[in-house]
Amino acid sequence: MIHYTPLSELDIFPNEEKKESVMFHQSKNCHVKCRDTEGGRKQIVQVLSTDPAHYMDPSLQPGQWLDS
């Protein structure tokens, strides 16, 4: 089951051991919170939008990689 919430992933599942580089990025006129990986790629963690269409876009789903 998927539960959509405005809370951050870290608010629900706190992880003190691993310090990740989190950044905000704009893709397709939608702001997303991304995890910056070692290879310089960005993986979507959270969609930050008030437009319901952004949440239905498969390329903006959490876990997807952003095009460089």
C-alpha cells in the first residue's frame, strides 16, 4: 500500500547513521526533493507540488532518476 503524505521520509523513518546529501531541484515546472548520489546523479525523494497532475506523472515519482 502506498501512503501519500506531505511529511518528509526522514520525519517518518529517522536515520541518524547515514548522512545523505539532499537538494531541491525543479523538473517539468515541479519542485522535487532529490538525493544526490556519488556518481552525480539525482534520485527523487519527494514531490513538492500543489498540482495533482505532478503526482500522477510517472517520471516524477519517488525513486526515479532525473535526467541530467
